[in-house]
Amino acid sequence: MQEQIFGDLKEKEHILVCLSTSPSNARIIQTAARLSGVFCGELTALYVETPSYQHAAAEDKERLKANMHLAREQGASVVTVYGEDVPFQIAEYAKKSHVTRLVIGRSSQRRRAFPSIKRFTERLIEYVPDVDIYIIPDNPGKRRRNWLHYIANHQFHLTKEKFSPLNTVKTLLVMLLATGVGLFFHRAGLRESNIILIYILGVLITAVITSGRTYSIVSSLFSVLLFNFFFTEPRYTFAAYSKEYPVTFLVMFLAAVLCGSLTAKIKRQAVASAEMAYRTRVLLDTNQLLQQEKNEEGILRACSCQLIKLLQRSIIYYAERNGKLEVPVFFEAEGKEAEKELCLTGTERETALWTWENNRRSGASTDVRQNAYCIYYTVRGSENIYGVVGIALGDEQLNTLETSLMLSILGECGMALEKTRFAKMQQEAEAQARSEQLRANLLRSISHDLRTPLTGIAGNASMLMNSEFPLTEEKKQGIYGDIYEDAMWLTELVENLLSITRMQDTTMQLKLKTELVSEVIAEALSHVSRKSKAYQISVQEQDEFLLARMDANLIVQVLINLIDNALKYTPEGSEITISTFPGPDEGIVTICVADNGPGIPDEAKPHIFEMFYTAASGIPDGRRSMGLGLALCRSIVTAHGGTIQVTDAKEHGAVFTFTLPAAQWQDEPQCR
């Protein structure tokens, strides 16, 4: 037996307690909380909001708010649904949420005077037969007064409806039209039953075209009086000769009231359904809009705009940065221009700061800082608070459905902000990892590539300093040349290292000026190593006065790297051609560096501009390249807004082509 009990307790229990405006509802919530503790289950507090809630007394609304607050304190999740059929709504939520136990309240007094309570319980049992239902009795005396108070409010809340001259005119016109049609039917010799149907139809039309049930009930009474006045004997009086007429009047009145009430109810349900559909669409649109935004500013703007659509109230947002609330951003609802000054006072900021520090709502319609104009909520993710949202209320209040949907939107906003910040942190971590990887690769490459020229320089200098072995002038010049070549190679390596590091750290600032392309090429050729004398280097220009917008020093470095790359990978005596021409598109200058060497393998071309990548071809002097030159060329050209690519020459060899923005448009030429 014990094993069976403990086996049942191991299953996940979900206890549902129903909220109401009753004073005894607090005891029911506490009972459900104790039950949840005994079964170690999840506790949910459900309130079904009906259309009559809008006409409820202020004390009932305050009591409901207190009951919801108590449920949250007891660890329950408060949920609000909307509908007229309360048992059906409770049962549907219980089914979809896998509720195992249901706690409701009921008076312990005799129920014959109020048979609807019995039907309520029976319908719940019928809807959810597999759910254990706990009915908690409350104080009979208090309940009797509460029922009388409920009946009084329910029956006479119609008098609280605002008088509308337009609805009154509509009702009178419908009654006059029904009477006119009735007179026509009477003269045509039709029966009185047909005329009664005309008046009932008039009541239905009145219920459709007016707001509230007052006008349908009044039209029902008028229809009986008008039928009695115009169509019963004696006519044009309110007297009636036949004994059947009182029964006819009663049945006619009840039928008219019933039809009008049902029509008004269907109309309210249609309005409620349309409102729910609109709010649901706003909620779904919010999810999609937040997913499309890529930064925090866009997320906050989308969230605030959706809240304005949902609540029709102005929104003020305090974003959190580095542990502080920033200057608020105000989003104005239509027709609420005067609220901006009320929402940006010192009192409002202090209230928002209190909400942020305590992670609790405060402001208007709450128990904390009630003198504030707005009500404030935190926007939080799973762990952190990302800001505070204020909703301009003044003396108004949000109903439970609006509060529930608003909290859902704020939850979506918090998740989106958390996702954005995590993505930003991930990008920073990836950038730092790339920087560390770059540093490690540089150190690994430098450890080998710097050693070779430095060893050569040290060895040649030692030979010059050693007087035991006299050297001829020719040998000395050769040693001087080797030292010069190694020093220039080191200079080129250091320049590339510095440039590629600044490019990767985005600290290099381009100094763009209009430059003559031919002068930049001449400057680059003057810095090419002395080995270039063993090669045939030529410049072909279609326009001697070709101008481009560039940072001349960086483009000189690009040309030096491309020419040195051709010198390294082609045998002595090879031809190296530098071509310049405008185009192929307007506003573009194209520069080509071509050689007739062995070329670049097809499998190496997609990777040739990657950092630390070197082609498989051997270098004549045996030095290993670090693979920085072409990567630096791509970074510099891309920073100028151009492109760089490598292609095969017509016969053999490689052609490196890069583009720069032209200082003025030129005619389109044909590339050789």
C-alpha cells in the first residue's frame, strides 16, 4: 500500500485553484498551496474573466487583485483566460495544462435558492471526470451577504451603463418602423402572431445596433406596450378585453427579452473574440518583430510599439547599461501628447529606479509609490534585468487580460535582449580568440622567418669583421648585397606584420586622397628589391592621367607585395607587367600585376588570400614566406571598397587584379 502511495506521489502533480472576487477566496488559495506542498506539485491560480467584470464594483476588483497577489506569494503562477462559460473555460485549461487536482470554493448553505451553483460543480465534473475536484466550503453568513451583494450588482449594473442619445434614437426608430410594418400587416388582414414576430425582430435589431442590454430590454417593454396600444381591442388604449392578452403580453415580453439577451450576448462574444484575435495577433507579431531585430535599440523600439498597440497607452523605457539606468526613451501613444511631461518627472525616475533595484512592480495602481503617473515593470531574462518599462496609467488600471499579455510581451523582450547580449559576448569572445590565434600564428611564424635573415646578416658581418681571411672587393660587394637583401626582407616583413595587425584590430585609419595612379606605381617600383634587375618589369597605361581615391602609402605596399610575390615565385628573366585602366564599371580604376611564371594551382586559388597560407611552389632562394603579403593586400583593398582576385594568364603565369574607386569616371576599356 505504501509503495502505491509513494509511487503516485512520484508523478508530477499539477494543482489548479480558481480565483474569484469572493473574500473567502484567500482561504481557498491557502488550502490549495498546502495541498501543493503535500503533493510536491506545481500550483496554478486561474481566473476566468467574463464581460460582467467590466461592471464589477471597485471593491470586488481590489479584492481580486489582492487574491492574485496572495496566489503569487504562495508560489502559484497566475493565469487569466477570457470567456462567458466559466466551467467550460476552467475545464479546457485543466485539460490542456494536464491538471491533476482542482480546488474550488462553494458556500456550505442550502443551494435551492441558487441552483446554478450546483450546475457549476456538476458541469465541471462532467467536463473533467479524470481530475480530482476539491470543494472548499466557506462561511455561510458571509457568503449570504456576498450573494446578495452579487445579485444586486449583477441585476442593477445595467443602470450604470452610460446614456447614449444615438442608441436611444436608434431604439425609437426601430420601434416606429416595427409599428409601421405591423399596421401594414394589420390592414392586410394578417394574424396578430405575425405582428408579434415583427416586434421580436425589432428587439433583435435593437440588440445588434446598440451597445448594452438596457436598450434591448427597454425595446422589449415598448414592443409589448405598442402591440397592446395599436393592435388589441380596444385599440389605441392600454386596456385589453380578451383574457388571453395578458398571457400573450407575458410570453411576448419574455420572448423579446430572451432573444434580445441572446443577441446581445452573441454580440459581446463576437466583440470579445475580435479583441482577443487582435491581441493574439499583436503577441505573435511581437515575437516575429523581436526575432528580426539585431540590436538592443531595435528590440526596445519594437517592444514599445507593440505595447502601445496592445494597451493604447504611452510607454517610457529605461535601458540598463553598466549597472545603471540610462536616460529614458518616451514612446507616445496617439492622442497622448500631454503625457510626456507627466512621465519624465523626478518622481517617475525614482519609481523606475526602485523597481529596478527591487525587481518588483511599482507606481500607479500598486501598493508602492502610488503617486506615480506610470506603473513600472522590469524587463528581465533568465538571470539579469535589462531595463524598466513604464506604462502611462494615471487613474486607470490594466485589466487582468491586458496585464497577462503585457507580461508576455515583456518576457519576449527580455529573452530577445538576453539573446542579443549573449550573441554580442560571443562575438567579442570569438574576436578575442581570433586575436589570440593571430598572435600565436605570428609568433610561430616569426620564430622561424626572422631567424634565417638575421643569421645571414650576422654571418656576413662576421666575415667582414674577421681580418684573418682577406676578401677581395668583389666578394665584399657580394656580402654587402646579401646583407642589404636580408635587411630589406626584414623591413618588408616588419611592415607587413605591423599593417596586418592594425588591419585586424581595425585601428588603421585610411587617409584617402586623389592620387595619380602612375605616380603611385613609380613609387612602388622604387622600393622593390634589387633582385628586380634580373626581371623584365614594364608598365602599361591606357591613360597617363588616371586618378583614384586611395591611401597612397597603403596602395604602394599592396603593389610592393604583389611585385615581390611575382619575383619570389618566377625564375629570373621572367616578364612582370603592371597594367592600369579605367573600368570595367564606371567609377572604378583597375590595376593588374601579371607574370609569365609557372602560375598558381587551381586548388590553391581559393586560399591564396588567406593569412599564413603559402602556395606549394618552391621559392628560388629557399626562404619560407609567412603568407601575410596577399592577406594584407586583400585587407587594404577591401578597406578601400575595392576587390582583388587572381586569374591565370593567357599562356602561363598569374594575374593579380584589384580595383580602387576612381576620382572621376572614365570610358570603359578592354582588359588585355
